[in-house]
Amino acid sequence: MSHAILNEAYQRFARTGPEWGEDQLTNHGPMAAEVLVRRGHAGAVHRWVDAYARRLDELPPATDKITDRTWRDALGDGRRIGDWTAYFTGQMRERPWREVLSTWWPRLLPGIVAGATHGLIRVGHAVRALLAGDESAEAATELAHGLAFWAARARAVPGAADPAGELDVAAALAALPRIPDQRGTVAIRFGQFQSMPGWSGSLAALRAPADPDDARARLADLVAGATAGYLTHGHGSPVLLVHTATAPNAVLHTLPALARDLWAPSLSAVWAASAAIISAYAPREPAPREELPVMSPGPDAVPELIERATAHADEHVIKFADTAADAYEHTGDVDTLAAALRVAELIGSAR
């Protein structure tokens, strides 16, 4: 029953574009629907989709065919979202979804910032649905849409460097510098990294994983660290800073579908992306602790959190609560749950 509800949502969103409005805001519909179903709120999906879909634009049409020989010329060309969607939809019809993902994941990793990491995140939610047993045509098509968005908006992290140092995730996050001028668009802010002494070194300071399993553990630590970090620093950019946690969580959920030799490169890429967003948007000083929400531990803490997020209805709040629940399961740190309450405070209700 839950798969059927999610697949109906996927069918509806397949007619919509990955962005909407003059500001090219990201379509979060399929991702939020997947969270609602996964977290036991499938009954809320139809109503939520009805309300959310009204704001969306239609999927741009394909205008120029992308092929296995010409795809490099179209990578990162946002005008070709329709072409990329047609290409990946065709790939999903012709090949198993795992094969398509395995081919394209390493090709797309260098452009991980695509859509402020939304391309990656949409892929991660689709893969999670597929791995949960929903190997339907609708779920495979949703993966195609995620890959297409990632390919069309591919953007690299300037000065990215692989982990090669001695710091654990918590210390590496704490040591991240901030760009000199935290104003303007993502492109303007990221443009400052190349002239920042020590930027690449701050990325390289993270300890390199010893093996694929260590890379997976480090990813879980990054999800938890970035989630807890939002509690104290999320006010700097309530929406953008959500993705410092949801992006590595998308990678973490995709790992089981990838070859193990891709796990360490995946950690490296998403660590650079999360670090860049923190450096570009997070304030230097934390919010006063007495102003922040608290949440008590216990067996009802996660269900209560998901219930609150569902009632709030904002897509970022729903997705972040899902990530906070994963982080809490990993660490038992109630600050990760409180961070989800903080997101709900900082982002207005969608209803």
C-alpha cells in the first residue's frame, strides 16, 4: 500500500520540472513524499502533494538529444534539463537502475554542488525507495529525474581536496574557516574560495578513511555533526544550511547500491560540499544556548519529531527531521533532534 501511494506521487511529480518560479527554487516534492512514506505517514501524502504541486512548473521539453557520445558537452548546462531528463528516462527503460547509477555516480560526483546539492539529495531519496523494495517503473523514473537535475546543474566545489589529515569529523567541522563576505548567491560566495589561504588545507585536514567501512562510519559522523551544528548555527541561513546534513545523509543511504571502491570518493566529495556551504553561510558565532530548543531522549522522541515535522508541512522541515532521526540513531545525541525543532522555528510553516 505504501509503495502504491509513493508511486502515485512519483507519477504526478514526473510531469513537473526540478525547479520552479523566477528564482529557480528546487522542487522538493518527491523527496518529501518519500520521507512521509518511509516514516509512517503515508496517509498524509495525498493532501501534502495536492498543496505542494500547485506551485510547480511543468517539466521543460527536450530540444536536443543527449547521447553516450555527446553527454560531456551538456554536463552543467541548466538549459538542458529537459534533454537530460529524456536521456536518463531512456536509460532506465533500457538498463537496470543499479547499472545506470553505478555508471553515472562517479561521473557526477565532481559536480556535487548541483542545485545546492539538491541533485544529489533527490538521487539519494530515490535510491532509498528502490532499495526498500519499490523497484517500480515510477521509482526508476524518479531516479532518472534526480540524475538529470544533477547532470544539468553540475557544479564543483572550488579548491576541493581529498581528506588526508589527522582530524576526526567533529574537529574538522569546528576548524572550518568562513569566507570573508557572506553575502550574495551561492556562485558569489563560492567564488571566494580560490583566494582563501588554507581553504583546501581545511578540507584535507579530515582524516582519510582506512577502508570503505571506515568511510561509511565517517559519513554517519558527518551527518550527525552537521545536524547538531545546525542547532547552534542554522540561523545564518535557515534553508541553505539544512543541506550540510541532508546531502551527506543522501550519500550514506546510496552507498549500499554502489561498489565499495566508490565509498571513499563519495565521502570526499560530500565532505567538500558540506564544508563549503558551512564556510559560505554559517555564522562564526553560535546562537545563545538559552535561546535554543531542547528535546528529551526516549523511545517516543523520534516519532514525536516526525509527527511535528509532518504537521509543520514545510519540505525542508520534513527532510531535516528525517535526517535528524538518522543522526540520533547513530549517536544518541539529543541535540540532533533539537536541531530539527530549530529548523521548524526558523522556517515558516508551509500551511
